[in-house]
Amino acid sequence: DSFCIQGTYQWDTGGFGLGVAYTRDMSDPNVSKDYSLFLNPAFYQSWGSFDGGSGVFSVHFEGMFGWGETTDKDDNTQDKVGYGLYGDAVYEYIEGGSITLAGWYVDGDKDPNGPDPGTKSRTLVNMGNFAPFLVAYNGTTLGNGVYSNSGNDIPLGHWGMGILGNHPINPQILFNYGVGYFQLANPSYELVITDPGNTYKARKKDLGWEIDVGFSFELMENLSFETQFGYMFNGRALDNYTPNADPTKEGTWIDIDDTFAWANVLAFSF
């Protein structure tokens, strides 16, 4: 079940909104109670116009704050908490052409797999849904919607920033691009099993950076084709840990290969 209500106040060049949502998930037969509550404030403001020759500048902020609780059939309870912040500044220099500077942060409680895991889960909020990066977020936002593809699906509890842009080459062709950097908000941990004494080793925070390029083509009045390529230079936070065959010695960290993806969409609208 999901219930939500949202109020907005708008003026000529902007607006403010506040949403409240409640969700309940009873699909797991081993769970007796599972609910979450969310608050979603948002703000938007723009200046300028194309008529004056200066273009349009706008800022946008959005937040998401969530709390919840999950209880299993044995009355074991886990609290859930998460929060995220997103903001961007957009300059539209011509009709259809824009450049955006965006930043976002998402986190919750301690790493559930770390040396001090606590009882809370960091799974409620993922502000990466705002970021149209093809590889890092396992999906891309093209002109006609969101399409899945194989990517890194980077972990929660991170921050990112990016420069995104669109430029019309002619009325039928739009070029789009993006460059982004991502880092964990808190280090994740790897359980290093040695003899004697198992320990937790903190991983690096650097998730890496990504560059995307793509084109949108209006082939006919109701037919469009979009293509986008993304390449992510993976950081040390994504390294794989391999235990040592000798249990008295620590294992090794192995760099994973960079990741890339290519998405193509042919859309007919009517």
C-alpha cells in the first residue's frame, strides 16, 4: 500500500512543494510489519528570458527524508532511515540548449556490514534517481523515459556531482553529454579472515567518474531515435578482495575493469 499527499505554492518564476508519503509492504510472508514514512520538500526558481537575449537561469532543490521499521514473525525489529539532498543550477542559452551543474548526497545509518553495524538500514532513499548517468546508476534518462541496462548500480551512502548538457545541432538533432564523479559518504568494510584474529578493513571511498555522450534524432513527426554511450572509470571503492590461501596472511585487493554501456531507443509516439 502507498498513500501520498503533496501541496505546492507557485509564483510566476518558481514554486515550493512539500510531499508526505506512507508505504506498507506485506508481501514477505516472514514479515509481520513493514512501513516507511517520507517527507519530500522541493524548491524551484528561474530568472531571465530568451526575449531579452540573456537566456534563462534556474535553480532547483529537492530533499527526501525517510523513516521506517520492519518486524519479522519472531518479533525482531530493524529500524530504517535514509535521507538525500539534490540540487542543480541550469543555464538555458538557446531554445533546447542547456548546461547543468548538479550535486547530490544520500546516506542513512552505519554500514550494516561494518565493524559497528547498528540496527538501521540505509535502503530507503536513493537520490541517484536524479542523475542520468548510464553506467553508475544502472539506467539512463533519455528523452522518452528511463531504460535499464547493465551498469555498476553504485551503492547507497554516497555523494556525486556532475556537469550535464544538451545542445541542438539543428531542429532534428540534439547532442547531449555528461561528466560525473562519485564517492562514498562513509567507507564500506571488508571482513578480512586471517588466523589468528579476523579484522575489518576499510575500503577506499572513491567510486570513480563517468563520461556520457549521446544523440537524439527526430526522424519523423512521430518517430525518434536516441543513442547514448557511457564509460565509467571505476574507483578503488569497487575493488574485489581475494582471500589468501595461507590463512595467516591477508588477501589481495584486485582492481576491477572499467565499465561501459551503450543504450539505443527507437520510439514511436501517437
